[in-house]
Amino acid sequence: MTLGEGIRRVDALRPNAATEEEKARWILELERELETVFLPQYDGPRPQGARRWPEDRAAALLGSGPFEEMYVYRALARCELMDREWDAYNAHAAVAQQLESGFKKQWERTHRRKSGGGVTL
């Protein structure tokens, strides 16, 4: 999934007043968390680096594949937060967290952890 596709999915699932720039920022927040906190615990190639809006609209996100909806649900949760829709916020945030956890577990199964341990987030 690309950044632009993530924004389109958010808009298709829920009408919202958030700008494309805000939705891009929310999606990229998760991308940066994965790149700076989670991935450094593992050996292997690093992602291409920080993506920017709107220049990198067509760039693939790190979590593309079975867990890519984590970006969409994270942004949906933020839309609900803006509208003070607390129950919907909690539901979307929980789904986002579940998908993110699944992504991390899958990554751990397929990548070797750097020596010296560390804490999985």
C-alpha cells in the first residue's frame, strides 16, 4: 500500500474533515515509529528512509501486505478523535493496535533479532 492509497481508503471508509496532509501525517507517524523504534532491533536491510507528503505519495509503506490496514485504522481513529466520537475512536484504535501487533509478530518470525537483546514494542 502506498501513502496515497492509505489516504483514499480512510476517505472511502469514513467521511471526515481532516485534510490529506493531516491523514498523511498520521499514517507517516506509524511508519516512523516502526522505522525508528521497532526495526532497529533486527538485522537486515533498512527501509528507504523517511517519506514526505506529498512528494512520496506513491511510495510503498513498510507494512504493506497483510497488515497494511494498521495505517488506515490509525488514521481513522484520529478522525474519530477529532470529531469526539469516543466509542468509534476506541474501536478503531483497538483494531489498529491489533494489526500493528500482528505485523510485529510476523516480522519477528521472519527476521533475526540483533545480538544483545532488546525490548519488543
